Amino acid sequence: MKLIVAATEAVTQDSEPTAAELAAIEAEMPVITAEVDLLDAQIAILDRVPTEVDERRLRRARRRLLDARTSLANRDTLGGAA
């Protein structure tokens, strides 16, 4: 029988994120925020029929997410010069 042991070295390293990793997270924050807003709008209508206001909220959240993703993709394509 083989024992399965977790590789604790890789998991429990006491290292801080690098400046590049923090910059990447910062660049993705508009997308993350837009995804959270969309998820909030979707959760709000899980147990009821969406009203017209709910539909508008969902459309706006989807549009903000699409804009944020497009902006991030364009920035990546242009090499971060946007």
C-alpha cells in the first residue's frame, strides 16, 4: 500500500507575492469586480421572477463585465501600453 503525502513545502511557503503578481491582480480587478456584480444580480433573482429592473441590472452587469474583459484583452494585446 502506498502512502499519499501532501507536498507541504509548495503549499506552505512563507513568501509574499511579487510586484509583478500584484500588478497582474490589480490589472484584473475591474474584471473581478464586474464578475462579482453580475453574480450578485444573478443571485438576487434566483428565487423569483425577474422584474424589468432586475433585467436592466443583469444587462448592465453583463455589459460592464464585457467592457472590463475587452479592456483587459486590449491592454494585454497592446503589451500593457493602454
